[in-house]
Amino acid sequence: MNIGEFATFVLTSLCDIRKFLVMMEPAQTVIRICGGISAVAEMVSRSEVRVRRWGYPKARGGSGGLIPAELQQQLLREAVARGIPLKPEHFFPSSLLKAERWE
């Protein structure tokens, strides 16, 4: 293996590892705004494990960064009650929000 092949291998491996270490969006943003995994779990009466899985890729048993629709309204209500600045747009990927408006 030459240095170029080795560098490619290392960079590819790091990118693969990052997928498992970093929580996917928009779950990461919602959880951060609400005060962390424990706080969100308490807000929606779910286990911390279940909430953490929202940020996992679907291939790892997660929801691919999406928060279940049936919990979005509950999270918004709880956020309002607690003075947390959570907004409906936080539940959608930024790429969707940046897309052109529907006509």
C-alpha cells in the first residue's frame, strides 16, 4: 500500500467512525435545545436509550435523525411550558428548509 492509498484508507475510516459518534440531524439540534437526552426523555416519557436512538442511522436501529411525529407536538408543548425556545422548524432537516418554497 502506497502513501496515497493509506491516506485514502485513513480518511475513509475516520468518516465511517464519525457516522457512529455524531448524532444525526435534526435530532441533535432538538435534543441540544431541550437540554440533553435526559431532559428530552423526561419530557416525552421515554427512556434515554430510545431518545438516543433518534440520532442513530437507520442501519443501526435508529430513526435517521428524525423524531417520531407523535412526539413532536408533545415536545413543543413541554418546551413552551418550560420556557425552552424550541420551534417547529427545528424538527426538519435544514436542507429541506433551505429548499425553494412550495408554490
